[in-house]
Amino acid sequence: MQNQTRIVIENVQPQLDSGAFYIKRIVGQKVVVTADVFSDGHDVIECCVKYKHEKDKAWTEVRMVPTSNDEWTAGFTVEKQGLYTYFVEGWVDYALNWQHGTERKIQDSQHVKSELLEGAEYVNAIVKRADKTEATYLKKVAKVFGDAKAYDTAVEEAMSDQLHQLFKKYPVRFIENKSIELQVYVDRKKALFSTWYEFFPRSASEVAGQHGTFKDCEKLLPRVAAMGFDTLYFPPIHPIGEVNRKGKNNATHAQPGDVGSPWGIGSKHGGHKATHPELGTIADFKSLVKKAKELGIEIAMDYALQAAPDHPWVKDHKAWFKWRPDGTVQYAENPPKKYQDIQPIYFESDDWKNLWKELLDSALFWVEECGIRVFRVDNPHTKPFYFWGWLIGEIKKKHPDVLFLSEAFTRPKIMHELAKQGFTQSYTYFTWRNSKAELIEYVTELTQTNQKEFYRPNFWPNTPDINPYALQGGNEAIHLQKYFLAATLSSSVGIYGPVFEYMVSAAMPGKEEYLDSEKYEVRHWDWSVQNKLTMVISRINALRKELPSLQQTNNIHICEADNDQIIAYYKYDDNKQDETLMIVNLDPYYAQRAMVRLPLEHLGNQPITVSDLITGNSYLWDKEWNFVELHPALPFHLFKIKK
């Protein structure tokens, strides 16, 4: 293809899959763009980043500056929610090229009368674009360039920084080139920084053996707020199927009085747009959402796209399910797990357009009727990726505040694809990362590769589905350690609340599953109990709200420590106004000592004071390597750095 441009633009970053997907930011964050920009020959070139919000008509331009090896960089701040578009543009700058060449000739004592006449043409070309004061100056320069008697003055002006800056400000672009257009989606702050607490509403009653209600949940809101959680996540609140209902401990056959799994959605009482009658009405749920909001808590709903055998969809929309030759439906399976109480939705249905519309309407119902702005999505990796891209895009067109947490403990590329399709946050492998080497490798992967541009991790030490071996029979120290790591390594953290804070860890033999799981029965918790774990979690959550360095994930540096049972890491906010140092003993049974190296390449070579925000102790560290000792009773330091 014939193309006269001489500018080559390559390796524009950040981008995902050649621009097929957008990168992610929150309001107020910066997008730092780099690109390799060069030309043949020795001419002076210039380049810029142009960007605009989807509702803006005009492009905003920020000039790029060279770094090294033909790489250029520039950044812009995203100030509104929604989609931004950006690209890199480069050009041969003849005016700057003239000034640069003329300056070198002057420095070589060459006579530049002809060059000055040429320069006058470049000066006159930008006069009309300049303001009144600038235009007056430019006209004077053009006149001097053409006056042989003012040669010395003309030479001074030709080399002046004032003229240089005006040429930069009003470039005459010649044979331009531009990169492909790329996009960044901007969310509200909660997309990056959130603190989740999960409990089952049916276990919220103060009376043992009694089914909880939304009204019971309201009574627990002050406790959740006092512990510093800003997101309260409920498993599905819809009617629970009665056909093939599961019994306690995932028994195939339910006994009289068994309440079943909340994920077996749908019965004669309704489906995905209804509430379980024993929990209360939709009006009761709206009241709960409102009272939570007054305390700074958002209710996160579970969006689970599946149906119990007696869900209204099964009767009214048979084409949305795959029927076998004998007239039955294959229940959901994830070998070796079996879900006899769930029928998977058949996305290959000929009636798929109506199916998609109903699934979208089901989510929008809770957004528009009850003010829900956060969804935890159950097993999204078992539904088509492009369905999620469409559904999330449709919801965000009308409601950009809505956030989606992907519950997909599956293969890495699948988890990444869901994030690219629009999921705001994702569950991660943190649940199974225990050793120092494992933690460093995983955190490095999340924060130092292109995952940092689109994959926002949410660290959960446990979930109702996962009772990790590390916590089974675990003591207080390992619970303290796991929550601290989750809450300070990632800017989003969550726990399956009462089970974690009361250290309930009895497991099904040989499985990472809870014995007497709440997924299949009502449990009774004494919510008045306060222990060391609840108090420390509350303190950590309060500090997360105070410290900007902990409200982001990617600005992290792993520090050297000469003990494999001690991990240390330094974090900072984008402006380096808040800097923290975390040191953790990974041994839940014994005290551990280490020499920890301060990251002087980030801090500067100066004495610093580190103040432990948990204990209140402070230390002056004036050396590169410093001694620490941590006991399992309080296995971490959370230091605020003061220079």
C-alpha cells in the first residue's frame, strides 16, 4: 500500500490484544502511554497522545517526551466515568527541524542568511494561530529574519527558547501518522478499593433454629460497618427449588425441614426476580439496601444464571434448557461435584435472543427496582464469554456505577478473558498461595505484567465453597496472617465472615469443603462475640480507609528478607504521598527473625521513622538492613514511613 508518511509508530502501551479490549482505570487515575516513534534520516519529529471521553466532541492533546531508544511517553488523567479513547500521533516537524539545523550551523560559525529567510516562512505560518501577544512577537521575528542589517539580532532570535516554545505550541504537522485507537474504561473508586463481608441472611436470626430474615440482617448492619466493611455480599436471596433439593452436607435427598442450597434458584414462589418468602418481601429487601447505604455499606447480590427444576423458566421456556431423549434434563456437574438441584441454562438455544433479554432484565430489575450496584457473579466461566461482554456493556450504558465480581476459580486465561469482557474484579488464586515464594510469584504476576491493566484482584482467604487446607484446624495466628496479607497485598479483600472470624474450619474428610456447610443448612451465630481476630480485622480495615497506599494494588515492591518465613513489601500511592511497609511472619507456630532491606531506590538514602500502626511503636531506621522479630501472637508489622 502506498503511503507517503515517514513516521513509524510501534509498541503503543498500554493496550490489550491489539486494542480488542479496553484497559481499566478509576476516576482520577492516570494513563501513562508509551510508544516507539521514529523516522528515517535525521529530521526532528514530534508526537502526542490524543484522548477524549465518549461524550466529548473534541480531542485533548498532550505532547509526548522522549525517554531513550526512540521511546516516547506522556500521560493523561481520566476524570469521568465511562469510556475514553486514545491514540498516538507523530509527525515530521519542519519548523523545529529548521531551528535545530540552523542552531548547529550558527554554533559552527556558518553564515545563515538564507536559512533565516526560510525561517521567516515557518514563523509566518503560525502567526494566525497565536494569541495577540505571541503574534506581535512572531511578526517582529519574521521582520528581523528578513532584515540583513539586523543579522546579529536575527541569529539570537533563531536560537531563542521563546521561538522554540512557540514552534512546539503551534506545530506545523507534515506527513503525519497515527496509531490505532485504543480505549480505557473508567469506573468509580469502589472498582479498585473495596472490603467485602459475606454471610447467609437465613443465618442472621438471633434465635437458634429460626430462619433469618432481611429484618434480622438490618440488625447486623452496625456490626458490619463497625468492622470497616463497605460491601455486604449475600448468596442468592431468591426462592429455593423444592424438586431435587439438597440435604445437609450436600446430601442428594433432602429430609423434611431441609432448607436446600440458595443456588438452586426458583420454585412455585418465583424465580430470579423474586425473594425467598422466608427472608421477606422485595419491600423488606429495599429497606435493607437503604439502611445499609446510610451506614456506608453497599449490598452485593449474587447473580447466578441457573435454575432449579421447578423454576418458572423450566415450564415457560423449555427451549432455554437442553432436554435428553428420555425427556429429562442433565443436571449441572463440575466433576467430581454434582449439582442435582440445578439445571444449566442452554446458551445454544434457538431462542437465545429472548433468553439473553430475560437474563439482562433479571439483573436490571434489581438495579432499577432496589438500587443494587454490585453483583458477585456465580461461575461466569460456565457461560459464553461474549454473552458477558454484551450484558455488562448493556448494563453500564445505563448504569455505569454497577460493578461485577467474577467468581471463577478456573484456568488463568479463562479468568483473564472474563476480566477483558468487562468484569470489574475477580476472585484469585490467593486462597491457595501460602509460602513466601508462592506469594511473591503471584503478586509479581498480578502487578508487573499486563494483567495490571485489566485484571483487578479481590483476595479472599475463604469462601462458602472453599475451606482451604491451610485454614483447616488453623490457629489464630494463621487467620490473622491470611487476613493481613489479603488486606494489604490487594486493594480489594473479602471474607466469608462468621466462619472466618470465629475460626470455624471443620472440613469434609479429604476435601476443601466445610463440614455442616451453610450452603445446605441454617446456622446460628452469636454475633455479640468479639475476639482478637474481629478486633484486629476491624483495625486493619480502618487503616485501609486511612492509607491511600493500601487503596491500590499495583504500586508494590517486594523487599529482601533473609528468612523464607518472613515476607516484606513496600507500597505507595500514585503521588508517593503515602508510603507503607508491611512485614509478615508466615510461620503460625514460632517466632521468626530476619534482616529486612529497605528499598532505598524508592525511599532515597536517608534515615526514616517507621511507625507500627497496629501497636503504636516507632523505630528510627538509618541503615539499609534492619532487624525484625515477629511472634505468631501478632505476626505482622504495618509500618507507616516518615522521612
